Amino acid sequence: MKVRCFLEKYGNDAALILSYLLDTNKNNLYLYPEKELSKEIENELIKILKKIQKGYPLQYAIGKWNFYGLDLYVDKRALIPRFETEILVEEILKEPFKKEKILDIGCGSGAISLALAKKLEKSRIIGCDISKDALELSNLNKSKLKLNNVEFIYSDLFSNIDEKFDLIVSNPPYINKDDYENLEEKLYYEPKNALYGGEDGLYFYRQIISKAKYFLNKNGKIYLEIGYNQKNPLIQLLKDEGYKNIKAIKDYNDFDRILSS
Ligand code: GLN
């Protein structure tokens, strides 16, 4: 079948899926509408479309997703990298502070660590996670991208960390009990231990914020992704723990999304 017929028949999702399958840019597809697709690609695409029609997340069905310009493998071993998290990376890169040693707590697929490793070639980055599944995936992404300035290690928060950093970054699980019980269906395909942040959603922040100061160099910074309603309690928590110069940053939907200090 020709690309053009395919897109007419299956619509916009098909274009995105096809661009991943063919390893090309979505716009390129429209440049060669008469290109003939192999039967193999056609079958693969139909298989993926069937899965997403049943509510399976598009990103898992494709098995790859772009994060901050990096093509990452994604699957149910870890959270799907979100567009909002790119803002976290962008903010860190934009601000002029020392970033020689970086710790990413709860690295999941490795998205944040790898995006920073790619841009900060001279930095050394450690990504840690309690999930062995996530560590398999982050290591796979590391080899795919051939980035050697990043290391993924097993650690329950700081349990295996014994050095200090210029930056500690984290996008911990932060959905509270009520929100988790009323989750959009497709989020249930993602690991609960990457989403659920305890009764009030703040469990992991309490742990991270109270301990991070012992793992930061002088003038070290902390960057946290946060949920839409968590800014005030988290600013209070940071203040109570002695953190200074706290800054809140919004996402493109005008939700408070990042705290730095
Ligand atoms: N941003 C995710 C969501 O609500 C939550 C990710 C997380 O818990 N860190 O879809």
C-alpha cells in the first residue's frame, strides 16, 4: 500500500506510528506520498493501531519515544517520558550553575539523565532507581545512545549513594491516593511504583528533601518535578528543611511543574 493511501485510511495516529517505524520525521512522510510500504510494515502498523484502539498507550505500543531529541526505548518497565519533563531538563541547562556531578533519583527509562548527559558532555551523571526493571531499560537506552558519562545504579533513594553532587534532580512518583484511584485508564498500564506517591502524593518528596542536603556540595542545587497542586506544601517543606532561593516554574498549561532551590 502507498503511504498516501495508508494515511488517508488510518489518520493522524498512523502517521506518527509510521514515522517511528520508518525511523523518519513525520513531515517526511508527506513528502513521499507515493512511496510503497512493505507488507511487513503494514502488518506491524495495523498491530499497533489495534493495541491503541483498546486503550494501550501509544508510546508502549510503538516501543520508542522521543524525549528532548533522544530516541528512547520505552516499555512497561518504566514511566513514559512526558513532554513536561523536558521543561525540567531545559531549566537545568538554562541556569548557570556548576553541574559537574549530577544525581537523578528515580531515573526510570533514563530520560532525564540521558538528556543531561548528551548536553553536558563533561559532567558525570548517576541515575538511580529501586526498580530493577527500570534499570534494565535505562541501561538499554544508555547503550543505544552510546553515552558514557552516565551510570545507572540500584538505590532505594539515597541508600546506595555515598558521594556529593552539584545537582540532585528527581521526578518521583507523585500521584496521591484519590487521584490514583481515579486515574485515566491508560495510565494504569504504567508501573504503579513510578506514579503513586502515597496517601497525599508527597511521600517521596519528604524523603528526598530531608536527605538531599547531605548529598549536595556547597551551592548545590535541587530540581524537582511536581504535581499540579503540590507547589505550596512543597515550598513549605523545602523552607522547613532550610533550603534557600526556592523558585517555582510553570509548564505550558500554566500548572506549577518544577521547583528548584
Ligand atoms: N506526570 C505524570 C502524570 O500525572 C506523573 C508522573 C509522576 O508521578 N512522576 O501523568
